[in-house]
Amino acid sequence: KQVPAIVFKLSIQTMLVFAIIIILVGSIWFVLHLLAIRKYDRIRFTMYDYRREIMDFMRSNRVEMLDFEDYRALRKTLERTNLVIEDFEKTRPNIFAFVEILKRFGKRAYRADVLQERQKPAQNDEVKHQQSNFRKLLSWSVYYPMPFFFRNRNVLTCLMTLFGCRNKSPHAPKGGTYSDWISRNVSNPLVRDFSPKH
């Protein structure tokens, strides 16, 4: 008659332990999810702020001082910014968002960076600054959402191999393949904290 009571007591203790574990895991998951949303929103709103900076410049009287080539360079930078924002908005804020960054959004950022690098630098200092800022934004947008322990080049190389992102191309641009670009910008970004005002 003592045995069922002991078993019942143990089962209640076991259930309590499981309940505590579930609550702890759920709480940690919730906190990590909130942090992921915060990172996602910061990247998104920073991109919006950068685009706003370009559009404010284009609406100002200062744009009248630009020659045709500089104006076209500014328009191209704005178009690429719009495409990058559109692609980033397709990602979803979650604790595994870095996987989507590596497999999809990073490739859009890479293509935009290659095109921006090939573009002739503007003569106008303000346009040149926006061209430079765009590349910094691209670098930061793949660095910032990456978890700290994945910012190591060797760890990142393993991740890229795991996700099938290390395909080598004989026609790689000057900056190297996508895997070279993402490894460089995540482990050693152009800026670790981007602001369109600077």
C-alpha cells in the first residue's frame, strides 16, 4: 500500500520538474524571439532612414549642382537600396533568421555590393558619401543579425558549406565569390554600427 503513494509522489515531482523546464525553455525562447524582432526592426528602420537620406537629397536644391553622371549614380544607388529593402522585408524576424540571411538575403546584398563597387565613383562629395554609405549598410546588414558565436570566419565557413552556399564560380567578381564576401563582411564588417547620418 506504500508503493502507490511513493509512485504518486514521484510522478507529481516529475511533472513539476517538467513544468519548470518547459516554463524556463519557453521564457528563454520568448526573450530570444524579442531580441530577434528588435534586431530585425533596427535593420529595417536603418535601411528606411538611409533611403530617406537619399530621397531628401534628391528633393533638395543641392541636386541641381549635380552633373548628369552623378545624378545617375545617385539614382542607381537609390534603386539598389529599394531592391535590398524589398528583399530584406521578405525575411521574418526569428532566432534562426541568420539562416535566411545566409541563404537568401545575403545574396541580394552581395549582388548589390558588386554592382556598387563596379560603379564609377561620383565627383560630387555628397553623392560619393552616399555610394560609400550604401556599401557600409550592406556590410552591416549581414553582420548585425549574425549571432556572436557565428561571426568567426572558420565557423561561418562550416555554416556556408552546410547550407550549400560555398559554390565556386570561375567568373567570380573582383570581391570574390558570395561565400568570400559574406565571410569577410560578417567576420570583419566595414562598420560594426551603421548610421545613415555619418
